[in-house]
Amino acid sequence: MHSKIISNKNEMSYHRDIRPKKSLGQHFLKDLSVAEKIAATVSGYPELPVLEVGPGMGVLTQFLLRDKRDLTVVELDAESVEYLKKHYSELDGRIIEADFLKLDLNALFAGTFCVIGNYPYNISSQIFFKVLDYKDKVPCCSGMLQKEVAERLASKPGKKAYGIITVLLQVWYDIEYLFTVEPDVFDPPPKVKSAVIRMTRNSRQKLECDERLFKTLVKTAFNQRRKTMRNSLRALLGKENALFSLPVFDKRPEQLSVEEFIELTLLVSPHAVPNQISNQGDINE
């Protein structure tokens, strides 16, 4: 059976075939116009294969297939996998039943590819950090997530939403907040609003400073975001350091741009206390 675009008339029966699982953070999108707009967020890369994360019952998948995209999907829920196999014959051999966070994406794609999805709220930040691990192979990552997280990803310096995840992603990606999605277009409706974002790889080929120190500095600063950089970085640089007389240390972390964090990392590198520098692999806000 080939997939077809599901009409508004049978929209609800389609979405009741499988009950959304709270444990997996599932909220099935039922507004096809929203799904179509999300699918269009990777249209700037028509020649690249696409990996869809968490397709559920294929509300987004159908538009990617309509657009003749070279599509692979990864889905953890066995019920959804069976539904996809039954209704989307084009995905034969292209449905991976697995946890996206545990996948070796280098084994799936030899070259570059796009990532897209209606991401589970409970792991959306982890998904983007996973993509970051493959930044040289993923020129575009887009999709829907919790509005609050989307605002953090796309925030600019000086905003309350600006934080750890903002800086660590924006150092490698330009991030656009595309549009807001209301709760009533989901089954079940989430308690919060959603949003669609697009991350586009920037031109940076390598970080000009030590990456481990950069991550440590960013996390240390934002973990005490109400303090000035002078006070928050004392553990990293020592209580009395001549650098603290510089004006940059009068600022709070949300006042520094990504480029200023890079410059600050270069500045403090000769002064950092070695045992305070850690590889911040798992970063949460």
C-alpha cells in the first residue's frame, strides 16, 4: 500500500489507531498544514537524504515522501513501527526501530544529511546535542519542540532565554525560530505551546579556542547566571586573578555573545586551573 495525504475528514480516526504513550513523550500532530510546513523546512537541501526522528504514524513522513525525499526514519515505539510498515511501503528497509540517541549516524550515512522531526519534549535538548556530535555531516536540522526550549536555542544575547544550550549550539549553527504551534493541534494536547526551528550549519570549521575549556567556561558562567563573570569564574581562575580587572568580568553571562565567549576562553586559557577543566559531554540547563 502506497502512502497518501490524509484528508482532514479522516484525520482523527487516523490518529486514534495508536494511543500516544506518555512514557515516550508522544503528542501526535493532527494538523496537516503544520506538518506540511515542517516538511518544507529542509527544502533548501533537496539533494540530501533526510533522517526523520520519531515519525509516529507518519503525519510528517507523508509530506517528505510526497516531495520525493530520500528518507530514512528512526522510531522507538514498536506500535508505530508496525503502522509505518503497513501504510508506507516506500519506507521498506528504511525504518530503523531504535533509540536515536544511541545510534551511530556515521554507520547510516556516508555523506551529509538533514535531520527533521516532531521531537519528544522530554529529550529534545539531548537530540540537538546528538546532532552537534555530527555537525560536520548535518548542514540542516529542523523540527518541532517545546516553545520554551525553541526560544532558548534561538535566543540572542541579553535575553532571559539565552543560556548554555544557546551558546554551545550557536557556535556551530545559525538558529531560526520559524513559528509557534498551539496545543490544540495535537492528540493529546500538551500543556505548553510548541515551536518550529531550523538550525543551519555556519561557516566555522574549527573552534579557535580549546573546546573543553570553552564548554567548561560557558557552563560555569551560566550555572551562576545572576553573578558577574568575575564571581562565577573564581573557581576556574582562582580567587585573585589579574584578569578580573578587565571590563568583561563586570558582565553577566547572558550579556556575552558567542564570539565574546570564544575570545574570553582564549584570554583565560593560560590562567585556568587544570583540575577545573572538564569535558562537559552531558550538558543540561
